[in-house]
Amino acid sequence: KAGVTQTPRYLIKTRGQQVTLSCSPISGHRSVSWYQQTPGQGLQFLFEYFSETQRNKGNFPGRFSGRQFSNSRSEMNVSTLELGDSALYLCASSLVVSTDTQYFGPGTRLTVL
Amino acid sequence: QQQVKQSPQSLIVQKGGISIINCAYENTAFDYFPWYQQFPGKGPALLIAIRPDVSEKKEGRFTISFNKSAKQFSLHIMDSQPGDSATYFCAASIGMSAGNMLTFGGGTRLMVKP
């Protein structure tokens, strides 16, 4: 079974631009979560989606948003990029919403210049 | 408070030795405690997880010890191997009502010397 896939793997943007990252969960998985990983702040929860509904949201500004489609694929969007948004953005999927095992994708490395 | 504190930040162990990583948490509502292993260029992968009703869980060379009263849990890697060299993260979550929101520790970079 294919794992979690994230596209693109690498992205370079400039301040003020916006970006959309994509995540395809493992087949059959209905829950998708997003995390930001930086050397300074570590791994931080962004948001979680299940059946196209946002269930939880982390402590990030409104510039960070996401959505989930009927096929469970998810996208996250960051508007008005700042230098501090440079990070590895990780997507994780699980079968259902619970403390079920989350499987992480390889991440998208975003660099903001 | 949602914080999970992890120590040490880095660890060097000889091949065959025991690697020990510790985590402490504040929120007594946490009821699921997984450990993740991350290699460079890869996403974190679940190693082993424990719930508070169990004091110890062992899977192969990996053991979680859990102390509910002290609000601490630790990962022991027995017979450490160079292939275990990676970054390890402890995490915690509140459970079904909170979905899959994981609160991570700061990570421990483990190097196992041959």
C-alpha cells in the first residue's frame, strides 16, 4: 500500500506570496493532520481534518488554512508568506479520528526568501 | 498546559549500549504517549506507544517506561545499533475527543558509534 504522499517536496517562495501544499493520505485513511517542523519550534500541530471538516486547529495565525476533499486528499495554504514560515510541512494520515496510528509523509520543505 | 519536555537534546552511545530518552508532561488529560523516529529527509515514523494504564511496554529492543504519578515517560533502546542513529520525538495526545492532535517534545538526536 502506498504511503502518504506530499507535493511538492521542495518549494521556494518570496515574502508576501502565497503557497498551497498538497497531501494524499494512505488509501482508506480519512483523517489528515498537518504539522510544521522548524529547528527552533520543533514539531507543531497546525490542523486536522476528517470527512472534509476541520476538527482541531493549532495556535497559528489565520494566514494558515486548509481543507479536505471528498477523496480525503488535503491541501494547506499559507498566504502573505513571512520569512518565519520557512519550515518542513508534514502531513499525517490515520484511519479514523482517534489515537490511531498516524503515518507521516516525507514533508514539503518550504523556503521563504 | 500542553507542553511536553524532552531530554537530552543529543545523545551519543556506543554500539551495544542502552540509549535512554526522557519526557515529562504537564497536562494530566494526556492519555496516549507515542514515540516517533525520524531519519534525515523523512517524516517521523511511529516506534512504540503506551497508554497510562500500563507502566511498561516492550517491542523488540524498544521499551517505554511510564510513571503516571511523576508525569514522566521514557524510551529505552537496548543493544543500540548504528542504524538507530536518528532523531527521536516523544509525543502526547488527549484522546478521542481531541482527535489526532499530537503535542511533541523537542526531539533527541541520537548517534550510535560503531
